[in-house]
Amino acid sequence: MKKIFYAIFTLLLLALDSAPAWADDLRPPLLLTGSLQRDNQELSGAWTYSKDLYRTGLTDINGWVAKSRMQRYRDVNVAQEEAKGGAGFFEFDMDRGPVMTIPGAWNAAQPELRYYDGLMWFQRKFTPRELKGGRAFLRFEAVNYRAYIYLNGKEVGRHEGGFTPFVVEVSGALRDGENRLTVGVDSLHDAQTIPTQITDWDLYGGITRPVRLIYTPATFIDDATLHLERDGRIAGALQLNGPNAGGQTVTVKIGNLASASVTTDAQGRAAISLPAPRGLQRWSPDSPTLYDVQFAANGDVLRDRIGFRTIAVRGSQILLNDKPIFLRGVSMHEEEFGPNPARNMTEQAARALLTEIKHNLHGNYVRLSHYPHSETTLRLADEMGLLVWSEIPVYWTVDWDNPAVLRKALSMQAETVYRDRNRASVILWSVGNETPVSAPRTRFHAAMAANVRALDPTRLISAALLVERHKTGNEDVTTIQDPLLDQLDVLAVNTYAGWYGDDALADLPGMKWDLPKDRPLILSEFGADALAGYRDAGMKKFTEEYQAEYYRNTLAMAARIPTLAGMSPWVLKDFRSPRREHPLLQNGWNRKGLLSETGVRKQAFGVLADFYLHMGGKTG
Ligand code: GCB
């Protein structure tokens, strides 16, 4: 049966030429967007944990062992049971386990967890408020990589994918007084996960972003979106959830500028379309105006802060609010700070990193690589005025021929788009990073491109592609030979000439490019490693001098590409990578940062900052 389903699914994919029918089906059943603005109870903080390398805690999932003595999710007070004496016997106790602060990857919590990769159980207890006819939901902003959620001993939900939020309704599963929430987190990656087990960053494991219990009325606004159309109108959509979702009047207010009422259809949906509001200040990096937007339905209010801008391409230009803009950016991994880091993004850290880009590098753009970054970062990008490239970790290779893997990718995209589509900062959805060309891979990406276009026709689509070099006569020419080009609004390439391989730095400015002339190009990556403080005027690789010279010469090369519309060199800060084990220079770190892992600026930082400062004057 499964095989037939996959065969039909693959055929459907092959037949695909425009918007796929499944984009709508991929809407997660519950979104609770803007959940921070809702009535909520913070569940981050101190959780107990228990390692489970041999996965004994999950055993009854396959119907094997009922009431195993190792099932960490059981709703049992082990200490009390033990005090009774007799035949009861447990080999776990989540109440008396060691404590970890959530959110945050576990890898830095204890030295013994640095390289722990597998299943880990987390528990905390909480007392909910009375629901009084309302509803309650657990919302996890990110659990890496798989999550098994249990409330009071019963499974209430599962999720796969380490960087996107998910919501589980618990209205019927909560009890009065103390509740026991247990989460099994499985960090194992394999050939069918996204990303796979091989990347150039530390995959980490854990509940890496906040967890909240969110309270709503019985019928509530699950999601609402607004954006500016190029003709000046404001358009959008909303979705109610609950017994009275159909036929409801919802009022929409944009600051003091505009308001309207819409009525939901039988499914609780409504489209929004408002005439161009007079006096609307458009959002841009120079003037990141955000409006307090409010959607109100009978008894429920959903609030957001939304900026309004348009994004488009014309020939080889990217147009923000109908004016050409050059993307002065840098790539960034999610926060890991200090010599023993683990992924954990706080608002302070996000602000500090984005400030480096905006104010010290004179940037207006950031590539949030290689996965959806935290909601905090995206909201700050809106507030501070930085344009954003967003991507999901379809990176290097995934199992291209496997329809179940494609389905995962499409769901991750949907979760990302629904999470961030009110963020004016996000202008580009990327469908892949450095994926070697093959027919199955191109089909996979084409399905992703069609999916994301159907989910969000208002933004641009790109992918970070590999370049090819070939000889034409005596000339060495760099091109993109990739059938995926046709699916993309903006071309993007990662280029490492002068770092990997044996090109001399002096030859970089003269490099010849042969590129499509009708579309903008972004240099989505270029970079060279440097160990902060390692100096040598002899242009040795890994010195700050080499990295700075590499930047000077690559920027000189870039300036000669006529279709160039932006760049995001690799990378803002040194980051952990288990691939990088040179014992003197790397020690587990990718050293291509313009900043060291503790934030020390390398020489190349100044080179890029000067270049952007100079450009900023000319291109706005
Ligand atoms: C790339 C990858 C990035 C790596 C980088 C490198 O092209 O996209 O994830 O970290 O190269 O340092 O080689």
C-alpha cells in the first residue's frame, strides 16, 4: 500500500509544473502564530533529564513491554512507590534526576554530554490555570531533532525537524493541580533526516528554544497574515480554529491607519484586502517602521508588529519598495558563544550579533544559515532593519529519491513560511545549499520551489548553488550549470576560489564569470579560515593577513560582476564543526568567522566593513 502511495506521489511530482496541490495540505493543523502575545505560561527553566542511549524508555511504542521499569514518561512518583517497599521496581526517576536549564542544547550542560547523540528524556511539572471553557496548547519553538511529548503519562504529540515550532493541544489531557510533562528528545540524524548526519556544523541536541503553555478561548484566531501588494493595497488571510470558526466577523486594525471587517467562511477562513492606507510608512533597513496590528474576533485578539514593504526583481536588480537595493550582508549560524558553546539564542545574543552586522559592518542583510533561526532573531531583524535570507537544512545531500523525505522538506518549509510570513525582513526563501546536480535532486528542489511559491507568492526564491569552472581557450571561466536556475528568482552561488584549491589570491580579481544576464546574482558564500591572533605577513593560510587579503581580492572580483545584487560572505563568527579537526588551527571549529568564537574581530572584519561603508553611500 505504502509503495503504491509513493509511486502515485512521485508521479504527481513529475507531473508538477505549477503550484502544487499539496501546499495547502501542508499547513500545520495548529499554528498559534504570535503566541508570545497570547495568554501564556512559560515552561522554560529548570527541567530534570535522563540519558537513554539504548532507547529503553521508548520500548512500548512498538507494543513490546507494558509498564517497563525504564519508561521515563510514566506518570509515577518513584520515590513514593519505593517507600512502599514490595515488588515495585524502577530503574529511573525523573523527579530526582539532574537538572538542566531549558532552552539550550544539552551539549554544553555537562562535560559528559558534549558528544552525546541519541535519546534524552526531559521532565518538568507545572500547574495550569483553570481553563473555564477555553483551550490550552503546548507550543515548542524547536526541539532538535525528534520530539515525543507525554503529558501525565500519555503521548500527546510527536514532531520531526529541529528548527521549526509545533503545537500540541492539551485541553483534554491537563488535570487540576500538578501535571507532569515529559519530552523524549532524539538527536540522531541519518540519511533520511533533514539535514542528514553530515554537515559542516555541530548538530547538537535538545529543547533548544522556549516551551510555553498557551491559553485561548474555545474559538480563536490561529493565524493571521498581512502584506503590502505592489499596487499599494494591503492583502492577507486569517484562519480561525474552534467550534464557532465559521461565519465569524473579524476586525483588522493597522495602527491608527486602517481598519476593516471580514467574515470567515465555513472553514473559518477569510481573505483580507484593504485599499492603500494613506500615510503608510514603508518598512526598509533605513527606516524599519512596524505597525501594531490587531485581529479581533468574538472574544479573541491576536496581536502582531508588522512592517509593510514590497520585494521584486527587475532584470538583474532586486527591488525593495520598487527601488534597486544591494544586499550588504554576511552569513550567520545560530548563536553559540564562548569556548564551550551549545546552541541557545537569547534576545541579548541575537541583538549583539545583528548589531555587529547592521552598525559595525554597515550591512543591511543577513543570510540566516542553514536552518530557520529563532523567532527572536527574526523579530529583531524586523525591528533593527535587516533583510533576511531564510533557509531550511536541505544541505549538501538528502535522500532525493525518497518521497517521505521530500514530504518532510515540504512540511519544514510550510512550518517556516507560516511562522515568518509576517516578518518584513524576510525577503528570500532558499530551497537548498550546495546540492550536487542530478535529476532526482533537481526534481526535489523544483517541488520545493513550487511549494514555497504556492505558500507565499510575495517573496523571492533562491538557492545557494555550486559553481563550475571550465576552460574556454586559455581562459578559465566560472559559470553555473544547473537546471534549477529556471525555478529561481534570484541566483546565488557559494564560491571558495582562493581558499579551497590552489588559486593564487592575486588571480582572484581577474576571475572571469559567465552568468545569466537576466537575473540578479548573490554571492551567498565566500570565505577563508583565520585563527584569531595568528599573524604572519608571509600570506600563510589560516593567518588573519591571508583572510583579509582574500577578502580584498574577492571583493575586487565581485565588483566586476555586472549582475551582482548582494553578498553574504561566510561567516560572521567562528562556529563548532566536528569536521574541522586540525589540531593547531581548528580544534573542532570552522574558523571562517570575521569574529572569533568569543567575538574578537579579525582583520577581514575591517576590510568588509570598509567595503560596505563605501557602497552604502552609493547604493542606499
Ligand atoms: C560551504 C557550506 C558551509 C560551510 C562552508 C565552509 O559552502 O555551505 O556550510 O561551512 O562551505 O566553510 O567550507
